Amino acid sequence: MIGGFTVFIVEYIDNTVKDPEILKLKTGLPVYTSIPLIENNRNGFFSKIFKKNSLSSELKIIEPDLSSAEFEAFRKLSINLEFAHPDKKYKVIYVTSPSPEEGKTFVALNLGFVYASKGNKVIVIDSDFRKKKGHITDIFEIKKEAGLFDILTGEEKIENAITDVSHHNDKLDIKIDVIPVGKIPANPLIFLESEKMKKLIKDLKEEYDYVIIDGTPVLLFADSAYIANYADGVILTIRYGKTNFKEVEEARDILLSSKSDIIGVVINAVPKKRGSHYYYYYYKYYSKYYGKE
């Protein structure tokens, strides 16, 4: 009885997001997908890139396997985004989170690769210049000095700052480009919030099918709301069992106050264990379906 009461008290005072239905009711935001926690080091598209990275389990590029729960979660996200609005196509997508370490970079990269796997022309922009480790420029070990800020300061042309991180083998031919951070000026916020940034996004939108921007956490940095407003829509990434409802509500309010279009929420790192929301859906549908002879 004491043990049961303790568990009840812990669950009662736990204000972190775990159930998508409760999240919808409390915030009014649609949940577009739940991404399962990647607990192992299975080889993926770019597993070799992550061998030296201590955050490899977080920043993995998932495998294009239809029976994979991870791939299906991102495929579901890409499909939901296509039909999110009857009169609007979300070509420029800003991926952010309320706070750090919730998986926005992981979501931005994998969404880009899933779009590219369908034959779309995709570019991912690294705008998180404050992140010391685990940002896109670091993940792909991009040595090119030119990047986002070099374009915005007028020191480089767009084409000179783009790095090709495409993947080609016998089964896959995935074309994807990345714009790294580049040399950071003394006053970076002035450039991120400028008309030059707005024009850059507009130019890339005309050339690419999808422009994915890896942003900064909304609750920490004001520039997140500015750039989000330049995009067609925003994906808010939250982490299962870490992000609390108040953080989601505050991030929502900040984005809405900047007149950004919040497309929906992605719940990241959902454990595949009994009692979790993802466990129920994964084992009810995927395991039964792919377990058939």
C-alpha cells in the first residue's frame, strides 16, 4: 500500500508531458507524431559520422526501413505536414523546442532526410550558433568556413556556403544540402533578425522543395521567435518525461505573439516500454502487422 501510494504521489506531482491527448487538451496544439527513444547504436544512414560524437544516440539519422518504428514516426510526420493545412504548403519549416536537449536537431535532420528520401530537393540550415556541441555543423564535421553568417554579412554567396551531405548506395540516392553556421560576427542577432535573413529564406524556398531550419530554444533566446516568423510554419519539439506543460504553454505563447504559425508538436524520446503511450500504439499496430507471415 505504501509503495502504491508513493507511485501515485509521484505521478500526481509529475507535470511533464507523457500523454499526447492531455497535451492537446492543455495547450490546444495538435500532436503530429511520437518518436520512440533510440536506445541502441544500430547502423543508420550516417552512423560513421556519429562514432566520435558522445551524443550519437540522440542525433542518429534513422534507417529507411518501413518496419522500423523510428522511420515510420518520421514518415508519419512528413505526411501529416503535407495535409496540415488545406490551403497552405509548409515548404519552410522552423524546428525548435521550449528548452535545450529536447531533440530539435534530431527532428530537423531526420525530417529533412525523410523528405529527401521521397525525391524532394531539401536543404537544412543550422541557425543554432549558441550550441557548443551537437549542432548540425559539428555533427557532419563540416570544415567549410563559409556558412549562414557569411551569407548574411555579404562575405559569401549562397552557393559557396552550401555543403552536400547526400547519401548514395545501391538502394538509396538521397540528395540533401546543409548550410552550416559559418563565422559568427560580434553582433549575430542583428543579422538573424534582418531583411537579409528573410530574403535568404525566400531565395532558398524558390530553389528547394523544403527548407528545414534548426532553430534555438524558444524560452532561452529571442531570435527564435523572429526567425520562426519568417518560416511557413513551426514544429515544436518536446521531450517525453522532461518537458513540462508550463514550458510548452510559454513557448506556444511566445511563438503566437510573434504571429508564427505553429503547425504542431512532436513528442520525442518516447520509451518503448509497458505503460507508455508509444508502447501501446507500436505493439498494437506495427508488431502485429509486421509479425505476420
